[in-house]
Amino acid sequence: KKKGFVKLALRYGYALYPCYIFGESDTYYNAQGGKKLREQLADFNVPGIMPFGQPLFPPLPKRDLGLYFVAGKPIPLPKIADPTPEQLDKYHAQYIQAL
């Protein structure tokens, strides 16, 4: 569903680099509770999350974790000023396959 990055890459002729970061979900702790408040926030399209990272400054992620970044070979794309939905599907499928 989310193919905007492919559309921009096609529009400017950029290559796509399939990549993944392992361990990213451990960088923050999402405090549980407040279900009613979270539901009320969701009614206004506001995410009801309370992430905590470092103890002294919670907005920063935890530092004592192993994050592993893996990148694949670039996928060269043609430059297409106004790509069609079929072209987006084609190149998005290539990206997902490479991922």
C-alpha cells in the first residue's frame, strides 16, 4: 500500500537500496496501560503511545543494544516523470523481492 518512496525514486531516477535494521524494536519501551485514553486519542488519529528509551532522557533510544543494519544491492530505476500505478507495482515488487 505504501509506495510513495518508489514513486519518488522513479520520478527522479534514483536507485532503491533494500535494507533492514535488526533490533530496532528494542530501542524503546512502550509503556502499557491507559487503554481508554489511547482509544480516545485514536478517535482523533493521534497515536496513543508512550515510548521510553534512556532513563535520564526518555525521548532518546536505548544505547546498550546491538543494532544490525543489512543493505542489499541497489535496484537501478529509470527516470519517469509521472509513473503509472502499474509501473509503481512493478518496481515495488522488485524492491520487496530484493528485501
